[in-house]
Amino acid sequence: MTTTATVATGPTFAGLTLDRPRLMAVINATPDSFSDGGEAFAVDDAVRRGRAFLAAGADILDVGGESTRPGAEPVPVAEEIRRVVPVIEALAAEGALISIDSRRAEVMRAAVNAGARIINDVSALQGDGALAAAAALAVPVILMHMQGEPGTMQDNPRYGNVVAEVRDGLLARAEACREAGIAAADIALDPGIGFGKTVAHNLSLLAHLDSLTATGYPVVLGVSRKSYIAKIDRDLPPAERVAGSVATALAAWDRGVRIFRVHDVAEHRQALAVYGAIAEAAGKGS
């Protein structure tokens, strides 16, 4: 499948123009996320983190209550709702644009009722009732590619052509969304770096992100602090992978990505702003 999107409203997503980088800050209301598990588990800590991200330049706050790191165990739906709803309510009351990072229809409904305005699903709305819930809620969606489930996805990921298979798989899910009544302008795609992919798969996808941005759908990229960086450079712990995360974002910007899911907002904002200013000056010539 190679169908491209026709997005009548132009380069926007969830009310944000995409003429500049948009930063989607990660708030893990979990005790076990790979990079910062436990740091925002308490509601007050998560809300405080959200405010700090907004002050640093975040455009979207991505709130999640279930870790989807490799090997993660599922969280009961009621517990996931308990973790995310108070955080969303508090930050939405302050005017933040919030996405709910969840695979569950029940969580999506609770989060949107609490004030979330975007659904970000690592399983591309393939869970029970998720597609119908998203269509009924009528909010923009981010569809991520994942081979397998978080608990087993890194056991033995295989592809014939990872770039083509990820692109076509996401386009198939986008088409399913459109058939369910979700407008093309309300769909964004995420290649799912690290979700059922080896380092070689990740690098191939990153090198050919233009294959995905050429579809016409906005592309969201979540590479912040991920393990492929450590496997390239000295097996560094997550907090020491910021430079590699930023380097990836700059390369992705050149390939048409405009939305970046990050843990380190200030660093990404500054790097992308400077990179953009240099590119603008180059375009103006001497």
C-alpha cells in the first residue's frame, strides 16, 4: 500500500501549525518507565513536571500511565486511569494541550473526558474497541507502528524491508481510521523506533524518514534517550543519551519530521531553533 494522504487543512495537527518544530514532552505517570520511571508517578510531581516542560517550550504534554518499554507487563485499566486522570485534569485546567498515551479504549475515554485532546496509541488503535472509541471521541490521533507487544517485541524482530513495511502498515491503519470516520487531517504517524526493531532496523527507518513524511501525514518521532543510542555509543544510561537524541531530531527535521516526542525539552528546542536559523540564513544566500 502506498496511498498518500490528502490533508485539506494544510500543514497542521491538533491546531498546531507545522511550520516550526513542535515538541511533545513525555510525562510518565508510572513507576517503571525505562528512562524516568517513578520521577512523575505522584500526581503533584507529574503536574510540576508538566508545568516545567511548558515553561521550557513544550507544545504538547504526553501523559501515560503504562510503561511500554521492552519487557513491560500490562497495567490494569482501572490503575492506568487512576494514574493519568488527575494529572490530565490539573494540566488541562491550566490550558495545556495534552495527549493521552494509551492502548485502551476505556483509558482514552476517561482521558479525553478529563481534558486530553489527542490520542497517542503505540498499537495504532488495534486494541479492543480503540478505533471505535477514538472515532467517537473525535480528537486527533497518533498511530505508532509496533511489531508484537511490549512484553515480547524485542525478542526477535524480523522484516523483509523495514522501511516499506512500516510505512505500508501505518498507511493501512490510517486508512482504517478514515473508514471509521477520522479525518485525514486528524491523523499523524509514528514509525515506532525501538518497538519491535533492532538497531539496524531503527537506523534504516531514521535514514529514510522521508519515505514516511512523503505520505502527506504529519510524522511524530519518539527517539528520546532510547537504547539504540547507547548501542552506538558506549552503552550509556538513559540520562546520558540526550546528545544522541538531539542529533537524531536534527537529522529527522531534514527529512520532514515536525513533531518530536522528547524528555529534554529545552535542549531540543534550542538545537532545532539554531539549526533552523542556520538553514534559513543559508537559503537567503550571502
